[in-house]
Amino acid sequence: MSDSKDSFPESEKAGVYRAIYQRRDMRHFLPDPLDEALIEKLLSAAHAAPSVGYMQPWRILRIRARATREALHGLVEKERQTTAKALGKRSDEFMQLKVQGILDCGEVWVVSLMEARERHLFGRRTMPQMDLASASCAIQNLWLAARAEGVGVGWVSLFEPEDLRSLLGMPDGADPIAILCIGQVPEFYDQPMLAKEGWAQRGDLNDYVMLDAWDEDKAIRAQQQWETTDE
């Protein structure tokens, strides 16, 4: 089949797919500051994301104060310890992983869902979680744009939301979903860090795609990709 008249030139398509497949969840950063013009490009890419009902539920807080960074680092470290205890037999293995670069990277952003989201019913009446899906699209936009610019991004989710909300003075109903570490990196990982460290491996695509109806055999195989024996 020939390309659509609206398709990108081959070189541009290659760049899109390269960003997708070479995107990494980074944990190792250089402290070099990012140019403000580049930051504006990344913010604009995030803000161009699709959102259900065009609600644009993302709110992005740039963290500039060193003391606030250190407080964020402390929240993540506290949850790291709690998560390790919950992992049972994999606790020691987990504690060997680097889970954040908050004190090292050029920029730290916190992404939160907006307050008063219940007012938006278009596309959310039966699926209120679509606000989270929309904000995740914004993060992915940012991530891919950053990779194309040679900038690393790490999504940190090890924190207690209420503690983070209190630290940053967020209103009731605003829900933080990500601490993003953004900056120059020594090098991009040649494969996802958790795969490289042996924590998990990417599953077989065939087990994640079903035809016409739920396929329990495939569902079981896909689930086995991340199940551990620590229970």
C-alpha cells in the first residue's frame, strides 16, 4: 500500500520511530542547566497533547529551589524504603536500583492533575480516569520531544501523594502523578534500565494483542511477564 498523501517524508517518519524506540526512563544525569528556549519547546510539546473533552488536566510545577528538591528527594527516599519492605524477597534487589535523579538533573518538574476535575463530564462520565490518561499523554509528548533533543527524562512515582501535595501547597483535589527528572545525561541506556538490571523484561507483543474477544491464555502469559515469586 502506498503512503497516504498526508504521511511524513521517510526521514521524518524515521525520526519519530527512533524517538519512540530509543526513549528511556533515565536515572543518571549531568547537572548542566537546560536552555530556556529548549525548556519552552518541551513545555509546548507537553501542552500539545490530546486530552479527553479537551479538558487539558495537566498542571506542571517547575521546581527551582534547592531546598524543595531536597525535600522531594526525601519523600522519594521514604517511599523507596517502604516499597522495599513490601517487596519481600526482592527487597534487597530493589534497593540496588537507582530510582531517582532529583538531586542530579538540570530540571525537576512535578506533574499534577487539576483540581475540580469532576466538572468535566465529556468523555469522563463513565471513565473518570481519562484525566490521568490525558496527562500521561502530555508526559509522553514531553518525553519523546526531549529524546529527539538529546535530553533525558525520568518519571519518578515513588512518593506519597498527600505529602507531595502538602509540600507544594496544592489545593484539595489536585493530584500529583509524577516527579520528572529532566536534563543532559552521560549517555542513553542501550535498553530499558530495569531490563538491563534484570528486574523485568518486555513481553511478547503477541500476548498483549487479542482478536475480537478476551483471550485468557494470552492474558495469563502477559501477566507472567511481571509476576514475581516473592509472595
